[in-house]
Amino acid sequence: MKIFFTFLAVVCAVPALLLAGPEPISSKEVKQVVPPPPSCPTWTGFYIGGFAGYKFSVVDTDLNLDGAWEDIPEIAGTLESNSPDLDNSGAELGGLIGFNYQWHNWVFGAEAAGGYLWARDSEVDNISISDFDDYSLSSSFKTHYLVTVAPRIGYAFCRWLPYVTGGLAFGDLDYSQRLVNLTLRELNESFRDRGSESDTNIGWMVGGGLEYAMTSHWHVRGQYQFIDLGDIDFHTAGTGVGGPASDFTGHHEAELREHNVSFALIYQF
């Protein structure tokens, strides 16, 4: 009988333990174990920043010899075909300022940026046309600064902001070219055709980027831009070997387009 009551007590105790389950965890302990998710920053506000980038410049040149050159088309055509493309690349450093306004997940803004460029190239070609016609063609192109002013629109994924942009671009174009008859120089005579032009052009820009908010104030971003600054040109007339040299005239032209990649550190107020 004693064994029966012992067995009965064990049978009743096991279901009770199973129904009791583990000890409940208080709401205070849950808050300590699972931290709340971080809040998304607002993208609305003014901001400033600095950037560093790398530029690849596509510089197409065109030489058109006219006037008295039309009487010797074989020589003129050979010289024109040797006008080089002065493609180049280099670094850029600059700063930016802008403002964003966030509406739901959409972010609308405007930005102005300016930088100094290390982008230039020059080339000297010796062109032998015949035993009596050797020429030297020297060409040089430089650009020193770039300024862009443009709106932008993006869609925020909490701390991430992909965006597109497009607007105005301002930059300087500095182009020079010189043509010298080497055969005449060896005969102590001379003929040269040279000129240069430097100007600030207004063009256009289109691009896009991805920005990340590390904190509510500090952001980083990467950006690509395609920029077209148009062309620059000048007219020349030959000098040397008497008055007829000035009848040898020419038109010189260079066109600039840029592919720009940059990375920026930004502070939003």
C-alpha cells in the first residue's frame, strides 16, 4: 500500500511540472536583452563638405587649314590629320554646400560644388611630308577648375540615399597650337602658324551617387558625373617668309568632355 501511494504522488507531480513551464521573463529583462532598433535620421537641412576625385578628360581637337593652304591640299590634308587628341586624366580637390528637404522617403535638394583640377596634356609631332616639307605641330590643352550647380532627387532607405542629379557646369579651357616649317628653318628662313585661346565655358552635367548617414550629422558618399563643357576655338595667320605667309590661315578647335568620380565627407547641420 505504501508503494502504491508513492507511485500515485509521482504520477500527479509530473503533469504539474510540465504545465508549470519555464519561469516567465519580466518585461524589464526583455528590454535589456533586445535593444530597440536605431531610428532613421532626417535628411532635411543644410550641409557642407569636402571631396576628392579623379577626372578623365576627353579632348578632341580639329585643325582646318584654309586660305593659301588650299593651293597645296596634299600638305594641308596631312597636317590636319595629325592634329592630336589630348585626352588626359588627373585628380581633383574641392568643397561643396547644399540643402535637402525630405518628404516621406523622397529627398529633394540643391547643391553647388567647386574644385581644382590637375588635368592637362601636350604633344609635339614631327611630320615629314616630303624631302622639302618637314613640319612640327605642337598642341597643348589645360583645364584648372570646375564648378557645378544642380538640383538632385533621391529616395531614402533609412540611412542610405541613392540619388540622381543634373544641372549647369562651369570650367576653364586653355588651348594652344603651333605649326612650324622645319625645312625653311634649316635654310635660315621661317614659317610658323600659332595661336592660343583661354576662356570660361558654361556647359551641362548629369550624374548620380550613393550617400550614407553614419550619424545624424556626418555623411559619406560616392558620386559619378558626366560633364560637357563645349569647345574653344581661334583663328590664325602664318608669319615669316615675307608678306605671303599671312595668306596661310587656319582654324583651331578643341572640345572637352569629362568623366568624374569623387568621394565626399559631409557635415549636415
